[in-house]
Amino acid sequence: MTEETVLSHTQCVEVKGDNRYSPRDIDPTYFAMLSKDIPDCHILGEDFDNLGLLIRADQLAMLLSSHEFSLPFEKRYRFKLPKLHINSLGNSLISFLENDMVQFVKAYSHHRFKPTTEAILKEAKDFKPKYPPYDLKYLAGLCSDDACIDDVVAEYNELALKMRQALREAGMGERVKSFRRNATRNYNHLMHVIRACHEWNRKILLIRLDWSEKALDLTLPIEDLSQADFDVAAARVADARDKMVQHLNLQFKGDLLFYAWKIEWGVQKGFHIHWLIGLNGSKYQDRINVPYHIAKHWDEVLFKGGSHTHNINAMSGKERMGLCVLHYADSQASQFFGLYADYLTKVDYNLKLRLPKGMRSFGCTKLNQGAKPKKGPTRSYQMPDYDFATVRGQRGRATGRRFGAKSLKKGLQ
């Protein structure tokens, strides 16, 4: 990919070598406008201030397409008085609607929007509410009865449902389904690996570690990073992950029963990696100091003080959440495995949409299909049998309500 350099609003950004970008497609991952003065170049021009709406449109599309979708507005009572309750999706929708859509489209008349952005803009331009978005915060002073809040809830929820349906037709629904299928496939594979390890080993020491870089500026949202900067950071994190995997294999050898990692992005941490590690519990039994020394080696030796690894096992009460030595006959072990496996395989839609080609956000130990039967005497206790779907955490089991064109009215009731 061609290297990009953005030093000011008037310097050229070369993107011809990147196949993911079309000069006539507006995409929040590239804050570039078509230059009228310099042929074949894209610069940050006079329309730079309008790009905030593109970011909000992309964030809104993620929330509307999520499998955990719920209606953004509802009426609640407080001290027997009706109040309008707005969730995070509703706040994102209001923030988007407060912009002048007609002027925004006119400003970008020389470009073509992404299909998902087109779908959201079309529904927003046709929306003529009785109470404008900027009046909702003052709704208590404008409304004196339940019927007023009922009207607001009905018309704004209907808009959210129409946008959700339009996004599905624009192809976002299929992408979300694909991400969800991959998450379920990853979850089942990791659970098979853990169960196979527990069948072979009497005890497992379960460890959770969170690794992150020490960066100077962690306030930049993922949507504000250019694709070139994002790719450089992603490659750096992938290299760090490989070093940590190599250390685990060299340090513990056959006592490393399994590991799983999940790359995520957070405003506070930037790029970070969640780790789930299983060690031979018959040999390693200290649930706090074993992960402490792993974290210390990563931070001080592998990355020379340039990272921070948080030892989740050392947090108060975590032994009651399964981050300890788990016996093969423990009836609660399956619940702990399902909880952490689900957490590591959850879908981060913003990250998935921007990962460089060929890079994965999740990985774990391969399942050894040819494992021989366990040697030694017959065990005194039977390992409890359990269904993977039943013990899966709430993130995986929450499929959300599916709204189609025929169920719009039903969803508002």
C-alpha cells in the first residue's frame, strides 16, 4: 500500500495505490476531498468541517445494524410523572439529525457516498417530526401529558426502524450476519479446545491478562484515524502479539494447555489485546503470581517498558469468577469457560470493518483432532457434560430483535 503523509490541510494525500479507496467514494476512513487545483491528488479542503457528520453517520450505522439493537426511545415514569428515556443509540440519532442534511449533501455534491451513508441520509431528509431533535432535551417543558411523549417515542422509533431496514437492504445486514457467524464459529472452536484440554488434564489454571501499548495520545477515536495510520498501528500490535505467543510457548512448553487472544480498540487504551491462558493446574497453582510474572516479562523484557499488562487474576474476587485452578469435576467450570470464551469472541464492528486484508482480530490454540486417549487410572469423578450454547455468555446469546418491513408497526407497539 502507498505510504500516506498528511501534514496540513493543504498538502496532498497520495492514495492511488490503495485498492480499498475510490476517489469518488466518501469514506470516513479517508478524510480526503477531490482537489480542484492539483490533478490526481486528494487534499483536506474547505469541506473539512463537514466530515464530522460522516463520522457520526458511520457510528450510527454500526449501532443501528448491531445484533443487540433495541428501540432507542421509550416512556418511563419517575415520581408518577412521564419522562422521555433515550439510550445511546437515541443520543447518536439525535446528534446526527441536528445537522442540516440539505446543506451537507450540497457540500459533497461532487462525490458519491457509501450505500450505507446514502440510506441513512435519505431517511433523515424525509423525516419531518412534530418535535425537532434539538427540542427533545426541553420536552418536559413542552409536553404536559402522556400523549405528547407517546408521539415523540412513536415517530423517532419508527425512523430508527426504517433506517435499520434501509441499512440491511444496503448490505450492512449481511456483513453483520457474517461477523456474527464468525464469532459463533470462533466461540465453538475455543470451547472445543478448552474441553479437550480439561478431559486430558486434571486441573487447569485459568488466567486473564489485558495488554496495551503506552501511547502519548489515546484520545483519538478509531473513526478519526486514516487507514494508513490504522494499518501501521495494526501491524505493530500483530507483531507484539506474535512475540507474546512465542514467549508463552518457550516459557511453559507442554504445560501451556491453550491460549486465546482478541485484538480490540478503545478510546482509553488504543489498540489492546485480551488474553485467556490455560496452564497445567497440577503444576502451576498460584493464580496471582504466575500471571504476574508473565505480565512483568512482557512489559519489562519484550517491550522494554513500552507496554502495560493488567493482571485480571489479581483483582479482588476474581477467584470466584473462575480465574483460579479449576478441577475437571467442577460443575461451575463450564459456566466460567463459556463466559470468557464468549467475551473473547464478541464482535467489534468498527474494528472488523477496518482491519487490513488478511489480519484477524481473534486467534487461539488449534484443536488437536488426533489426541490419544488419556493414560493412567480411571478418574474418580465424571466430568460434567454441558452444551456450548447453554453456557455461552450474554453477548453471544443476545441475538437482538429482528425488524423487517412487515414488523415495523408491530415493533412500535
